[in-house]
Amino acid sequence: MLSIAESDLGTPAAKSDVLVTLEIDGRAVSVPAGTSVMRAAALIDCAIPKLCATEMLEAFGSCRLCLVEIDGRKGYPASCTTPVAEGMKVKTQTPKLGRLRRNVMELYISDHPLDCLTCPTNGHCELQDMAGAVGLREVRYGYDGANHLHAKKDESNPYFTFDPSKCIVCSRCVRACDEVQGTFALTIQGRGFASSVSPGQDESFLGSECVSCGACVQACPTATLTEKSLIELGQPERSVVTTCAYCGVGCSFRAEMKGEELVRMVPHQDGQANHGHSCVKGRFALGYATHKDRITTPMLRKRIADPWQPVGWDEAIAHVAAEFTRIQATYGRHAVGGITSSRCTNEETYLVQKLVRAALRTNNVDTCARVCHSPTGYGLKQTLGESAGTQDFDSVMRADVVLVIGANPTDGHPVFASRLKQRLREGAKLIVVDPRRIDLVRTPHVEAQHHLQLRPGTNVAVLNALAHVIVTENLVDEAFVAARCEAPAFAKWRAFVAQERHSPETLAAETGVPADAVRAAARLYATGGNGAIYYGLGVTEHSQGSTAVMAIANLAMATGNLGRVGVGVNPLRGQNNVQGSCDMGSFPHEFPGYRHVSDTAVRESFERAWGVPLHDEPGLRIPNMFEAALDGSFKGLYIEGEDIAQSDPNTQHVTAALSAMECVVVQDLFLTESAKFAHVFLPGSSFLEKDGTFTNAERRISRVRRVMAPKAGYADWEITQRIAQAMGYPMNYRDPSQIMDEIAALTPTFTGVSYARLDELGSIQWPCNAEHPAGTPTMHVDEFVRGKGRFMLTEYVATQEKVNARFPLLLTTGRILSQYNVGAQTRRTPNVVWHDEDVLELHAHDAEVRGIADGDWVGVESRAGDTVLRARISDRMQPGVVYTTFHFPESGANVVTTENSDWATNCPEYKVTAVQATRVTQPSDWQRRHQRFTEQQLDLLEPARSTR
């Protein structure tokens, strides 16, 4: 729990190790060289008045309030832009300074509405505070002359309002957009009295390039930029620090509350993943938590064609236990299983896999993380010895060359993207490997040196071509390889990639990337200084996803770009707890900590802790569960927080499998696509209603803190515990901290993790143990986890998904900034203002030859199925490649994706589907069936809603 406002020392901290001692108002203070006088004064609780200065931004020196006197210097320098000097003597309060500051404030107030009592920021306004701080009691200037008091408000943005009549043109919002977010959407137009903040060239906020990250709102010292929720609900009374439940960046927020009502989310300045920044989802898209569609009463039905019947928790839990017991008695104990979610906490995920293994006595547990990043786990384990990324996010600020492959950070991981853009503006070089021209290829003040626009499915070929150049042009870091890697494996790899068949020239026809571009990119990565690789689902969601991850690790090892700050191999995880759901043992072959179920010593340690014998053979993965359901041997499924009917490939196959089961239990917030096929609905809790932890993409474990009571009465972990108890297996945790204590006791990388330690340190990057009691920001520093790094041979094998005359285009999929995953959360917020349907992006040439115009309905057909999307002609695409997102269930993006998958992990090949696109005038047969089925399911839900 924190006070509502965080302290602001005025200017950023200096990073020097050299201390400078000065005197401020007669008091000595020692601070790092480069510190501003303003910050030095704040550190000894000497508050210098300020308006344009804030700790989040570089000093600007425009407001003239922070003037000070310095012995031996003429005039009155601004304390925010004046660095300290050894022996400096500063006066912050003198009669002359007082008069100057009052005069400045008088000018501000003379062109400012005096409506403080009705202003939404009354009592929390910096302009109001500074008027008091300088002792302003009267304003000598009237409103008879020119002023801005009647400037028109801009209410276009759904989340905040812009009232230019209250703007003091301090430029904090403009600088926040530039320095923190990196969008450069705002500007100061006009000069002198005509100066004003403008989003773009006389555009509204909604119509401009603003991405609604909220940095400008947070920076504003007046009520010019104000959250609409604050205007509606009033000032909050308390705040609780928690962790965002959207992407894998894991931003820390202050949830500001008024009673049990969330007023707003404010990025936490001390957040070690986000440093006080945010995106539109984490900051604003929280309305789903209180949306009318939320189901808060348990429900049962015998068949999916029956109406839902609301029941009490005791009856619902007893029914689940009875059904799973019946199914196991009839069909065998392996006829049931569970699916965990990367949206849930570590503690909740741990309990689900424990329920499956210890209470149901099977290893049939899997997770949505397998359908996105399981190749990361496999590939990095084989090469480096640990199934996770190597750095923290701050490491990118020390990178000299950044290679982004198969990731779109500005849309998928926007807060990290802002940090990356900061570093690129400082001079780091960028290589983008992507079939599509993502924003990072060319965006304000950032341009990639190389965009390798490969054909979908050829990642391994391009990576091998990069390796070929590094080896044949003698760019290998021989000393690093000799000291840190297995010599025989390296020798085999070097000979392998040196073969002419891996040269950029030989592979150009396959990849579509010019050989000279590949060679230039390889040279830059190998010789440009610290080289960091960031990759996403565009690497893992392929039939060679695991091979590509190993190829990335090979590149990093060959160039010595591991084991220090500024380098590394960094997977960008899609959902908030993808890393954690893997860590917690959600795979059918691994216990928590990535230890195989066949390992006798490991299994015995869990048997001792859990008090039951455990199965020693891997269970079923999700695709295997589907196949078993269709052949009649798999009958019961417990799904916590996951929507496989929308997110998994070949939707019709998934729904057929769900329809074949006898007891599908869905624990979620809404009637999701999967819940429409359920027999039991258990209402879950949002992240605002629970305690626990998330683990982000940089292995950072952060606290999730309850800010309001669970609307259905229970947090998700409590529901799982009640199911276990009803099945006769004892689980008796009083709170999630006890679950984490058990995780730490059984998982070597979590040994030193506890809630007390997390509260003390803010967050911890695993491994955390006796050797690393404060966590591990950088992995593999002195040696790799497996000892010596192992180079793996990465033979390029073309995907089975081929284009032909019938399916001549390659479809690839991805995400968009305003929406998140299957959209169950963001579709129930005003984020739909920016993106209210999935569209098909295609190149102008592909559109022209098919007679497709922008905005036309287009039938998209593959070997798996067909759907209809609206066309968007885009220069982001290359000819022969089309693209869509998957946020809206009625779009049916996964109706057309196939069941092809990664050879090692079964991670689906979402990124390569051969399709045809044809101009049409009506929905597909599947879409019509889906609409009818959805309407039927909503009708069946109505009796339960009417009894609430």
C-alpha cells in the first residue's frame, strides 16, 4: 500500500560513480556527478518550486519557477538544468527569488480558469500547489485582454480529455511522448502567446498518431490532460501496487481505488520492468473487470444444448468432483486432464497441475504457453541449458546492434518497444527480420539499417545464411567459443553452416531475401559491438520453431554475445505469465522447474511433498487430448482461464473434440468460445481480485495484489483447492504465499523466492538461490547453465504447408496494439474504437489481380477451412503474403490455420498457412453457423442471468 502520489525529485538520477559535495541552504549534500541542483535539493527534502520539471523527463528549464541563487554566479539559473559542482553554494529561498517566482506564477494564473473547487484535480494539481508554495495571494492582471479561457476541449479519446484552456504550455506532455513513449505524436504549434499543444497537424487526439499510452496524461501538471474515470469518479483514496495482466512485459502499476471501485491505473515509477511507463491496455483497458458480461455465479448443465442452471458453489464443486470420478472409473484415470492459462498467476497454475497430477493421478496437463513459446524452452535448453531469456529489459540500453526477428514490439510489447526506441535514437543499429514491414522498420527518429523481408516459413534458412557469413568471413569470436562452448559441437556446426548450400546466394531464391542484404546484416551483428537478439511468435510458431531458436542461440554463441549486459537471446513472451506457466510445470512431461516426470529422484521429491505416488510417463498434450476425445478415450477436461476454441489452430477440429467430451469444466470471467461447449462454468476472478505472482519475459517474478474482493466470492486458486478437496485430495493453503513457499521448496530456481523477499526487493528475476539471493538479471555470466554451450545443427526443412494454384498466398498472423490475444478482455473496453474487427492485409498487386478494393469482403480459404474478412490494402505486405489478427472470434482466423506444428514441441504453425483470397459478398458457412450457435448459447445463458 502506498500513498496516492509518488515522490518526484524533478529530474532523472545521474549514473556517475563520482560523488560531488555541495551546500544547499547551508546544508551539505553529496550526490553523483551530473545530478541537477533541483534533485540534490529534493534529496535533502528541500522542495524547489517547479512546473516543467519531472523525474520522468530530461530537464527543460522553461517554467522559470525553479530559479536559485548560486554564490559566484550571475543571475538566477534554473535549478533543473544546472548540474551540481564541487563546493557549490546554493540558496533556494531568498526575498528576491520569492518575488521572481510569484511574478511568474501570477502570469500563469492570469490565463488559467479559476475553477479549482470544481476541477477534477483539485487538491492534486501542481499548478495549484505551486501557487501556494510561492505564496501567491492575488493576481494583478485581469481577463480583459487576450486569453485562452474559452479554448475548445478535445473529448475524442475514450480514456482522457484535453482541455487547452488549462494548458500552461510546459511541454511536459510533448516531451513525454517524445522521450518516454517515442511516438512523437504531440507538438507545440505557434509561438509566444499563440503557442499550444497539438496532436499532429490540427488533429484530434483520436485522429492523430497518439497511441494512448497515457504518458502525456501522467506528465501533465494541471487538469489539461485528465483521465475521464477521474472526472467521473473523483479522486482516489488509496493505492495498491500490482502487476499488469496483459503482455509479457509485466508492468507495475498503482491501482488507485475509491472504496472497492477502481478509479485509475497509474504506472509505478519504481516498476523494474516499466520504470513508470505503460501502454493503452495496461493503463486504460480495465473495464472488462466490471463488465456486464461477467458471470459471477457457478452454472451447470447436462448437455451443451441445455439451458444453464445457476447453482451454489458447494453443488458446483461436488458436481465436478463426481463427474471426474465417474469418468475415471468408467474410462480409466487418463481419460481426464487439465489446461492451465498464461493469464493466471504462478500459484494458480501450480495448483492446477498439482490437482491433475496428485488428485487425478495423471500427467494430462498442458498450457497455452505450449502453443506459443514451447520451442523457446526446448531450443534454449538444448543450447544454453536453461529454458528462458538471458537478460533483463534494461539490458537493451547497452546494446549496440539489435536484431528483432519474428516480433512486433510496438504492438505486442509496447513498453519494451519504447525502451528499444530510446536506445535506437541514441545510436544503436537495428536489423529487422520479418515478412511484414512492422513499425520499427521506419518510425519517427528510428529506421532499421536492414529489413530482411523473408518469406514466411524460411526463418531457419535465413538464420543459417547469417551464420554462413559469420563463419566464412572469419567473424566468429574465437576466444569466447574456445572458452565457453563444446569444441566438437562447434566444429561440426562450423563445417555445417560453411557449406555452400547455406550461403545467402544459394538460399536467396528460397527466402526471398537478397544475398547482399543478408551479408550486410550478418557483418553488422557480428562486428557492431554488443549484439542483442529479440524474437517472438514469428520464430516459435513454425514447424521448425525449435530449430530456429537453436539457430538464434548458435548465432549468439558464435559472436560472443552472451553472458553480459547489452547482449543475449531474448524471447518476447506474448501473455502476462507465459514464462510462469512454463516454470510451474504445466507441460505433460515436466514437473515445475522443467524436470522430466521420468526422473526418479525428482519425482520422489514431489511424492514426498504431495503425499501420493505420481505417474512416471508423460501425459497428453492438447492436440493429443483432442485426438483422444474424438476416438472416445478422453472424456473430461478442466480449463482454467484459457479459450482453446478460439486460440488453438483448426477451430472446427477443436470444437468437435470439445463436443465429444462428457464433462468440460471452464473457469473464466465470461462465456468464452470454449465455455459455449462447457457443462460446468466456474466464475473466475480478474487479476484485480487476487493475490499471487506473475513471471514476465525477463524471468522477473512480481507481486499481484488484490485491490477488490472477488466478484464471484473466490479467487481462482481457492476454486482449484476446493475441487481437490472434493476429490479427496488434501489442499489446505490459507493464502497464496503458502503456495509460493511450496514452489520455492520444490523448484531449485525459486529457492530464495518468498512474498516477504518480493516485497523487500520489489521483484526478483530467477534463478534466486543461495548463490543469487537477489536474483539473476543476466544469465550465463561465467559459464552456461549446462556448463559449456552446445552448438546444434539446424538443418532447414521447408514447411509441409505449400502454396499451389489453388492456395497461392501465404497467410501469417499476429497482434495489434489495442487488442490482446483472443480479445475477451479488450473487446469489452473502449479499445474497440481503434480496432473493432480483424482485417486481411494484402499487397496492392495481390488485390488488383483479384479485383479486390480496400474495404471489400474477402473470402479466405485454406486446406482446413474458410472465413471472410474485410480487406485492407497495405504497403506493409510483400506480394504473395497476407496477414490478419485473431482477436475477434467471429473472424475465424484459426478456422483456416492448419494442424501443422513444430517437430519437437507440437507448437502450432500459425505463421504459415497457404490460402486463396477471393472477393465475396456474404459471410462464410462457418461464420453463419458460428453466429447461430453463439445466439443459441446466449439464449441458453439467459435463464441463469435472470436469476442473479
